[in-house]
Amino acid sequence: MTSQSVNESESQQIETIEKEIGRFKAEQAEAQAKVKELLQREDPARGITFHEEIFRLQQGNLRLDTEIQILKVKLRRLASTW
């Protein structure tokens, strides 16, 4: 494989990873907005709580954060080989 085709392949990988990071960040923003909405709608005095859904969303957010960190490491690794 020529050096140019290796660079193109790495460039495509970088582009794909950056898009995936963007998608994960958008998912995080949606989840954070949903958590905020649920917290505002809660009324513990009347027994209206969403603790299970909030917890599930927060766990999902942590998963997404981990995925983003892993992808950033991949990006750094690819960038260092250029």
C-alpha cells in the first residue's frame, strides 16, 4: 500500500470517528435535556417522580462519555501516526 493510500485511509477513519463523536455528543445533549425536563416535572409531594428514568438516562450518559473518550484516544493514536 502506498503512503498516499494509507493517509487517505487514516483520513477516512478520522472523519468517521469525528462523526461518531458528534453523534454521541448529540445523544448526550438530548439525554441531558430530558433529565432536566423530568427533574422540573417531578413533584415528590404528590408522588410524581421519575427517578428510574433519570437514573437510566444518567447511566446512558456515562456510557456515551466513555465511548467518546475511547474514540478520542483512537483519534490521537491515528493523528500521531501521520
